[in-house]
Amino acid sequence: MKPDTAHASGAGQIDFSLGGTLPLILGLAVLAIPTFITLAGQSWSQEAGAHGPIVLTTGAWLLWRQLPSLRRSAAPGRPLSALAGLIVALVVYVFGRAYDFITLEALGLYGVGLAIFYAQFGARLIARNWFPLLYLGFLIPPPAYLLDSATLPLKQFVSFAATSSLKLFGLPIGSQGVTIFVAQYQLLVEDACSGLNSIIGLLAIGLFYIYLRRSASWTYALFLAALMVPIAIVVNILRVLILILLTYFYGDAAAQGFLHSIASIFMFGASVLLVFGIDSLVHILRPPLKGAT
């Protein structure tokens, strides 16, 4: 009975020695550092990927705070399954790295991390820690062609909604596609004003807030995530309205200068606070609603 007891007590211990997990961690770092440098130069420096460093830092922290529990409950996965997943992920990584396709490169790196996690901790702990692992998936930038196909109709809708709203107040304004005409000025609704960038960033920050503050179920996370999409679009319509009014009353130089950046930051902050407010309101109303039901 003693050998069995000893084996059971050591089953959850992870070997962090030179012959154990440390080489895997070093190997992952060798792959990750070049990818993070590329992401910093391509995606994270743009509005569409500005949430990347936040997701990386907070996602790593979420896993770090779970590390004692992971060590205690570890049940390493099947070696052949882990090896197969690692090989597939490395092929994707190398292909993306060789052809400068950052989406595949980041996806391959993400797959390598999952394969290592499975090899060390097993499938049961992947399921139990689904949120931190899914949350880190926001580090993978969407392909450019998908962004372009989704951005154009959003830009057209934002342009139409903004001009239609201001026409009600008698402003000399009109639109053609993504081009807005107001008085003697001509404005172009850029990709940043479509709302898609705000949707991605808002989803990342909002879901992190829900998980950390509420420890919510995936159904509630999906519910609030569905609300974030119209919130981001409406806030970007308001953002375009502000820029149009700045242009109309103070000129193009004022709208495209310092105030443009301030409006962008302010409106994104407002959308984040709105999500927090809706979450608080839902939790205030839930007890009366449950009682009524």
C-alpha cells in the first residue's frame, strides 16, 4: 500500500528541473519572443491590436495565480497526443513565420502553448481553466481579409447613422459610401471608426472583468459579450458625430489633431464603463427578478 500512496502523492507534482518542464518553457520562450516582437511592430502598434499587451499580461497573470492548483491537480496528458498536437502547431508556426503571416504564426505559438499545457496538466485542467486559455486567444490577430470584409459594411453603417442623425438638426451634411460631406469639408470614415477595433478590445477587457469580478459562467459571459457588440458600434457612431461637429464648428485641423485622439480614448473608456455599469445593473436586478419568477 505504501508504494501506491507515494505514487498518488507525487502524481500531481510537476518536474521543473532541467530534465523536466524547464526545457519546454525555454523552448516556448524561444518561439514566443520573435512572435511578440513582430506583434509589437505590426498589430499592437495599431488600434486594432492595442489590447494585445494588456491581454498578454493579464492572461499570464491569470494562469500564474492558478499555478498552485494546477500543480496539485495535474494529470499529464497522453504523450502521443501531446506530441501530435505539438508537431501540428510547430508546422503552423513555421509556415506563418516563413511567409510573414502573423495570424498563423501567433496561432501556431498558441497551439504550442496548449500542447505543452496538455502534456503537463492534462485535458481535465484545460477544461477547468477554459477562460484564461480562451482569453489568451485574443492575442491572435484576425486575418487582414476578414477584417476588411467586416470593416467596410460597418463603416458604411456608421457613416449613414451619423449623417442621418445630424440631418435631423438641419446640418448641411450628406454621405456617399464611407465619405461624409459637411459644409465645405469632406471626411472619410476610416477603419478605426468602424467599431470593429472597439468590439475586439471591448470583448477582451469586458470578459476579463466578468471573470475576475463575477467568476461568471460561460452563459453569462456570452450574454454580456453579445451586448458589447452594439455598445461598441453605438459608441463609435457617437465618436464620428463628435468629429463631424468638431470639423463643422472648428475646422478640419481641430478635428484631426489632438482632439481626434482624445475623442477616441474618451469614447472607448465610456464604452468600457458602460459595460461595467450594465453588469452592475444586472446583478442588482437579479434577486428581484428571481423572486418574481
